[in-house]
Amino acid sequence: MKFVTVIGARPQFIKAAPVSRELRKEHEELIVHTGQHYDANMSDIFFEELHIPKPDFNLHVGSASHGKQTGEMLAQIEEILLSEKPDYLLVYGDTNSTLAGALAAAKLHIPVVHIEAGLRSFNKKMPEEINRIMTDHVSEYLFCPTDTAIENLHNENIHHNVINVGDVMFDAVEYNKKLANESSKILEEHGLTSKEFHLITIHRAENTDDQGKMKEILGAFSQIEEVKVWPIHPRTKHKLEGYGINLDSIPNLKIIEPVGYLDMLTLESNAKKIITDSGGVQKEAYFMQVPCVTVREQTEWVETLESEANILVGTDQQKIVEAVKKEVSPTYKQVFGDGKASVKIVEAIRK
Ligand code: UD1
Ligand code: UDP
């Protein structure tokens, strides 16, 4: 069978690594990199570290408004699909690259395989929510990471080929955590002591594009005296520069460039707490059993909220500070599968 996989943003490279490894044991795969993320530390580093095969096509779409970025991808992916004639088109998650791939294939009657299907925040102001809903509704195979995702699809009357295989991000963590422990020098590089720092990641548009929310979030960071390390996403960096906000006055804050996956796993597993608005990072905090504080109004990863493993706080300054300071004793369940989601996906397609 011939697959075309469309990926373009950081979390998709990480999700594609275990699936691509498994898929290529039986099938032909061509990788299309849309170029949505293009900085070396947002793209190339993941291909190198995770041994993801080099993309067969790079569309170099770069950054633009939603319509322009998605539209350019759509036109170029269509051309590739017309000439390559794959049996399946495979996409991950909920970015503009996901939507463009799914839409291009569906219109050409090429079956779409959606990995990480069925997630919902029920907030259509998030671009990710639009991308997920649209993609799920044109997909032929919907591989879900959790039972909640299955339920969400059933509630939207999608029943055919809806399968809970577990989370491919859990596969990736299981595969790489030992290697990360052995090879990463990130703690030494930044003078960090295990469990004596908080890890921050903030990049979602709903936060970064709202100056008021960013001021609240940064106000909270100013009140948290402990060491905080923040590999800053380029979107956030550019937005803060645009607002004229300087981070120098925040005590004990170490702003660093985005890091590779192995360094990120090391930062996560050694953090005292993780403060994030990322989807993937909320889950990784759960996998590594590190308490998480999520700076968002909704999360699609509702399982993580049980027993305060993850506290959803929104952007109120005081609520963020209280959640970070709160002593929690979470219990963790195996709700994201057994680390074999990629194997199950390939098996399901074979059947
Ligand atoms: C995208 C996804 C988001 C996901 C995130 C993962 C959409 C709508 N959003 O958001 O769901 O959580 O990726 O990280 O698809 N930039 C650079 N260099 C890069 C990439 C981006 O400087 O290599 C800057 C540019 O200023 C750009 C901004 O980041 O305008 C935003 O990039 P974009 O790809 O549009 O969205 P993300 O915020 O990265
Ligand atoms: N990540 C990384 N380096 C960083 C920040 C994040 O490798 O500096 C990884 C993280 O471990 C997770 C993924 O990127 O696997 C999450 O992507 P991101 O937060 O950009 O997007 P989201 O999951 O919110 O869509």
C-alpha cells in the first residue's frame, strides 16, 4: 500500500516518528513537509534526533494568515496527490497542515487516515478545534488516543472505523525516555537541579494573541520565586516583542531557545511542575507523572484533570500562582494506551 503523510509542525514530527517506523515495515510512505515550521530548532532537529526519514517533498509554505497558509498547502498537496496517486493520506492532530492534507485528499477521494482523532475542546475560537472537526468529518480511519475521543466522535455521528489505539505520543515517550536520560546535558548546560525548577511552555494563539492574557500570565510568573525555565516558542517571542514586553524583570526566569525532543523530555521529567498551554506537553507531564498547571480555559485532554494531575486554571494571575504553589498528590492511570499505538494503527489498516 502507498501512503502520503503530511506533516508540518513540531508536534507532528514527534507523532510521525513511531508511526512512520512501523508503517515502513509493510508499506511505502512518502513524507510531505508543508514547511509550516521551518526554523532548525522547530523542524530539522526532530528529523535528526528521531530518525524520521527525510521528507520527499518540502512545500516551504512558511508563516502566513490561516487562509493563505492553508490554501498554499492545499494547492501543492493536491498536485502531489494527483501525481503520486497514494492509497491513503495520513495526517496527525489539528494544525493547518492537518486540515490542508485532509481536505486535498478527501476531494480526490483518497481515504484519509487521521491519527489523534476525536479530540474536542468545544471552543471553536481555537484554530485547532476547527481543524480537528473538519478533518474528522472527512476521514475514513479515525485513530483515537482515548475513550473520550471515541465518545466525542460518536456524539457527532461518526462511527465507521473509529478505533481507540492509544496515544502515539506515549509511544514516542516510551521509545525515547531512556535515550533522553542518557544523552541530554540540558540540566548541566543551564545549571538546573532536578525538581528545583518549573518548566514553562506557552504558545497557543488564544493566549499569545491577547496582550491582556499575556500580562496576566507573566504577572503570575513574577510572583513565583522558584527557578523557571522557558524554551520560548517563536510565536510567543515575536508577540512579546510586538507588545514591547521585556521579560528581564521576572525573577529567576531562564528564557532559552526551543529545545530538541530529548532535551525536552529531560526538562519535563526533572521539573517540579510544568506550566503550559500546549496539548502535547500536558500529556507528557501526565506520562512522566509531573504535576501540570494548564494555562487555558478548556483542555481536550480531560483525563489528565483527574486527581489534580493537571490543574486547568485559565489565565487569571492569582489562580495560576495558587495552582503552582498547591501541594497535590495525583494518582495516574494508564488511559493513553500501552505504548503500542503505532503497531495497532498499522494492524488495523492491514485488516
Ligand atoms: C501551530 C499550530 C498549533 C500548534 C503549534 C505547535 C495551527 C493553526 N497552529 O501553531 O496548533 O500547537 O503549531 O507548535 O496550525 N514561527 C517561526 N519559526 C517557525 C515557525 C513559526 O518564527 O519555524 C513563528 C512565526 O512568527 C509565525 C508564528 O511563529 O507567524 C506562528 O507559526 P504558525 O505555524 O502559524 O502557528 P504556531 O503558533 O506555530
Ligand atoms: N517540544 C520540544 N521542544 C520544545 C517544546 C516542545 O521538543 O522546546 C515538544 C514537546 O515535548 C511535545 C511537543 O513538542 O512533544 C509539543 O508541541 P507544541 O507544544 O509545540 O504543540 P501542541 O502540542 O500544543 O500542539
